[in-house]
Amino acid sequence: MELTWISIAASLAMGAGAAFLFVFAVKRDWMRNIEDAKYQVFWSDKQDHEQAKPSQETTDGSQSKAE
């Protein structure tokens, strides 16, 4: 029974910490424009994909065979 109370207290403490961090982040304007971060990740991933050398499968539709 003692472990149950410890786990309940730990989960309440983590929930309160997460709520505090969220309120702190909103008040500090950390979440003002989160769309910019999404597009930065999207476009950097797209550029990395375009720079990769196309494999045999992507160029002619067949699967490459290891020799």
C-alpha cells in the first residue's frame, strides 16, 4: 500500500511540474509562433531528401540486388 501512495504522489508532482512548465512557457511567449519551427523542420528534411543519391529502386522502379 505504501508504494501506491508513493506512485500517486510522484504522478501528482510530475503533473504539477508539467502544468507549471506549460504556464511558464506561455507567459514567456515561447509558444507564440510554433508554425515557424514546423516549417523549418519540414524544409530541412525535404532538402536533405533531395540531396540524397537516388537508389536503383527509385530511378527505374526495380529493386537493387546485392552482388
